[in-house]
Amino acid sequence: MRIRHFAYVSLMALALAGCNDALDVTHTDLSKVKNKVEQPLPARILADMRTKGMDRNSPIMIRIFKEEGALEVWKAKTDNRFDKIADYKICAWSGRLGPKVKTGDRQAPEGFYNLTRANLNPNSKYYLAINTGFPNRYDAVNGRTGSDLMIHGACSSSGCYSMTDEQVLEIYAFARDAFKGGQATVQLQAFPFRMTAENMFKHRLNQNYDFWKMLKVGYDNFEVTKRPPEVNVCEKKYVFNQQLAQGSAAFNPAGQCPAMSTPPALASALAAYNKTYATDFARAERKFDGMAWYDPTEAERKAVVAKQRKGRELAYAPTGTSLEAGRMVKVAELEEMMSKPAAPAANATATAAATPAPASAPAQNDATAVAAVAPANVPVPTQNPLAFAPELPPQETAEATKKPFWKFWARN
């Protein structure tokens, strides 16, 4: 009898754990948090930092993947490369895959954003919040509008990335500690999905595909170097890790791109990645011949969550993931679905983000995002360009005092 009782209790525990997995519960008792702004990171995370060779106040970077509803925190190690230290399931995000275009479209931003101390909001009505910095230079020069788009608690979103209160408590602490260590800006990378060859092929018919190919260049730069890429904007497009030619003008978001080039060691590593990517893309073409991905609406995502949790009370109301609600369909079926007028909830997709129908293969200069380890021929910078930046004197600007990027790539 006792064995049967133990088995029953174990099964119940597993069931509850499975339910909680979707919310990535951090097991922090908020009722015991006396000062949420200064709440230290849990001992388990600090122990993991020591194991991975990270200083408590070393720089961080944040990555978001909408499709699977994931937020990752990456942190600099003593070798100045970044490693993932924490990941969370996003509790709620609104809209569909695709960038934010205009105020009121309910879209969550996609792109590369710089967060400073000023982006931290300790007095948010959503427990704690970090402003994403939308619109950035790229958004602004392309006429995209919106404001107050956050990573915050409360699991409620209208264009934001909303976490549980327990999750945002930790994410806020990561940023706070990095800023205390001297990091001037934390890079936020927000992607529609992991930009692997298979995912890019699945989404090749999406109207945002050309925009995503541009983001993928930055994604690949990080995959190769395991360091946040230097991001600039010219000709209304993102450019990554570009070295200005001597005497060239500075980057102008709306102006012509100056004479620039990719540092040789980085170019070589990206070329090697691109070969692997091309092979994987061809494999995806064979695997999914005549098929493409249907991106679900927010309402469809919520419906899946409601069905999964029917009859169960939850403290939060997650919106679910696109992976749960989406599916592969025949191209003809997808084209028919796309030709129909969108329902109001689905109309939030970014409508003007990219040029029409993309080519069936990525641009030749795209690098692969398959491998996770940097090739041996990529030199390790002696100093992290985002680490321990001093406070700037009032008369100086960040652009004026920033060291040239390529010097961090120079061999010792």
C-alpha cells in the first residue's frame, strides 16, 4: 500500500512539473523578497558561473527566439567569449512572427538593441521591466513607430516580451550586476526563430524573409565568434562587424554605406560556416520538398494552451509558442491561406517589413548558424568591447571614444 501511495505521489509530481515547465518556474518565493531591485541571483546560478569561468559582474547579452518562446542570458567568460548561463520560457508575447512596424500592431520587436542602465525600470507596474530600446536606429530610419516595449513581469503582453515575476527578477539581476561591473550597453538580440538552414527554408515564403536574412548575418557573426557583434546601420539596413576603410565617413543610417570590409579572420570563419550552411539548406530542400511553415496567429497559440490546460487553474496565462500551434503545410495550401483576408487578431503581422517572395536559397554572403563552437582560426580578442566601459565625460560621446572594432580582432 505504501509503495502504491509513493508511486501515485511521484506521478503527480511529474505531472505538475510538466505543467510548470511551460512557465519555467524559478522557485523563488516572492513573498520573501525584501528588495526586488537588489535581490541577488540564486546560489545555483552563481555556482554555475564559477563552473563556467564567469565573473559575477562580467558582461551579459540577451537573446530572444519568438517561435519557441525562449529568452536566453549569455555571459562573458574569462576568455572574453560568451556562454549561455540561463534560459527562460517567455510567458506571453503578442502578434505573430515578424518585426514591429507601427504603433498598435501588437507586434514584439525583432532586431538588435542596446540596453543601458536607463533601460532598467525598477518601478514598473509589471513588477520589474527592461525597456527594449525600440525604436533603434534601424527602426527609426525605416519609419517604424512604437514605444515602451519591454521585457517585464506579470505575464501579460501587448507588443512586449512578458515573463513571470520570478523570471524577470533574475533577468533584471543579471543586467544590474553587469552594469555594476562597468558594462556600458547590453546587447539584446530578438529573432523570429533560430536561424538554422532548416528553419530558414521552412520560412522562405514568409513576407518577412528578406528582413530575416539580414538579421541572420548578425546571428551568424555571434555563432562564429560567441561575442556580440558590433552593429551599425547604413542605407537603411543593418551591417555587422564592419571595419571602416581609412578616411571613410561614419555610418549614416539613411546615407550610403561607407567603404568597409569584414576583418580577414572573421571573413574566413564565416566562409567556412557558409559552406556548411549551403549543405544543410540543400538537405532541407529535399526533406521539405513542396512544403512550408504556417505561422499561427496569436489566437491559435492561445487556443493550444487553453486546450492543454483545460480544467486546470494557473497563476499565469501563457500565450503558447508558434512551434506548438504552427505546422508544415503544402505550398499551395499556404499560398491559399495567405491570400485570404486576415482576421483582426492575425492582422498584427508585420506587413511592410520586406520585399515580396524571396529566392529559394539564402544570399551568398549569409553564414551558417549550425555549429556552436568558434573555429580555431578566429583570434580571441584580448578585451571585450562591451566590458567595463568607463563613464564618459560630459563633453564626449560614445561614438567619439569607442575604440575601432578591428583592433579587438588583431592577433596578439
